[in-house]
Amino acid sequence: MDRDLKLRQEPNFSIRLLGKEDGAQLLALYTANLSRLQELGLHEARIPVEEQIDDVLTPKEGSDLFGIFDQQELIGAVYITRDFSAPRSAQIGRLIDSHYQNKGIGGRALTRIMNELSNRYDRFWAMTREDNVLARKSLERAGFAAMSEPSDDSPNVLYVWGRQ
């Protein structure tokens, strides 16, 4: 992607690929939302946060990291990783700053990114915990459908969006 993407009806918001130069802002976003990530079991405590940020910003085959910006401030990130076990499929991870949650921005950004990547992928999937109501609503608004229910083995719900 060689240009910033805009969100309709949100003139101050844009989306672009993140690079090493965005490390400080991504670290600030992650740190500001760390307690929520820990509560949801999404923080890997064994690895220092700075190393995790450096790793996610290191380009990898089949992966893209998009930033969602309110003017110049990073307010969210969407990580797309190609699913090598299923052709034209990708896993999605996302983080939206708590001050911007429940406003539809994350869902609209996710839809915009998926549309931009539609030449590469036909199916996207994401996992979220059953008790993460905001994430579930965001995925559903973006057109994802729940394909599994939590079990005794896993509190996660699988969401899938795709074209046949």
C-alpha cells in the first residue's frame, strides 16, 4: 500500500502501514492499554514490551501492520498475518485505544483494510474472548460471523469474514 487510506465520514482519521519509525507511538499505545491487554490475557509478560514492539514492526513475509491515526496520533493498530495453512486467508489482530473504543472507528478501519487487501485474501479470521464484548461487536459490525463458541478448553470465539 503506497498511500494513506481515509475513513469515510471521518476526515481526521487515516490508515497507513507502520514502520520502525512508528515504534515510539506504538509503544505508547500498547503501554496505555496494557492493563486491558493483561486482563484479556493478550500480553506476553515473559517478553519485554519493547522487544514485542520491535518484533511486530520488523517486516515479515505475509504480514502487514497498519496504524489507525487521528490526525498524527496513533490510536489503533491492525495486524494482518497470512494463514499459510489456508490459501488466500489471513488472521487479524487489532488494538484500539480505550478512548476510541465503542465509536465504530475500529470496525470501519478494519473494513477499509480488508477491502484494500481483497486482491490478496478472500477470507479473514480473528479470535476474541467471549467476555470481550467491544471486540465482538466491532467484528460483527465489520461483517464477521461467529463460527465457534467458547468451551472449557478455550474462552475464545472464532470469527470469520469471507467471500466464497
